[in-house]
Amino acid sequence: MEHSAPKVFMRSLLFSYVLSGLLLLAISFALYHFRLKESQVQTAVSLVYILSCILAGFLAGKGIKKSRFFCGLAAGVLYFLVLLAVSCLINRGLTSNTRELLTALAFCAGGGIIGGVVS
């Protein structure tokens, strides 16, 4: 039974956001327990973006089974767009500069591509 592309992407994003939540919870525990520096937290959050998008790309590539590179790219970009939309809603606009946004987009797209290719 073949799944439709929207369902595959929704499922992959759901699992990737669950992973993000768990990893961010672990980071917050480490921040509290080990008194991490801001640079360490920023690095850890970037790794969460990458790992979550790798999972999203992997699941999207496995689900669609064609054009895995582009499925992974799409999953990573969708992850970023949802993250950006939620951030804009919560903060009532963009609070990050263009460089930070492009860096996060590159991490998400790259992670998604890696996941898609590996699948």
C-alpha cells in the first residue's frame, strides 16, 4: 500500500518534532544541571535541527521511495518553515536576523538531504 506524499511528509514532520522536543528537553536538563554556556546551548540546538531534519528526510525518503534527495530537501525545508511560522506567531514577527535564518535553513535543508539520501 503506497502512501500519499502529504501523509508521508506529515508523518515525517511529526516524528521529527517529537525528536526535537525530546532532545530540547535533554538540553534544558543539561543546561540546568551542568550550567552550560550560551555557545554550547546554541551548538546543541543546531545539532537538534540537523538530527531532526535527518530523521524527517529519512522517513520521507523511505515513504515516497522516489527522488529521495528531493524528498529529504523538501522535508528539511518544511521543518524549517513550520519552525519559522510558529516562531513568528509566538514572537509576533521575526526576531532573528537574516544570517541566523539562512543558517538554520541550511542546517535543516542539509540534514533533510542527508536523511533522504541515506534512506
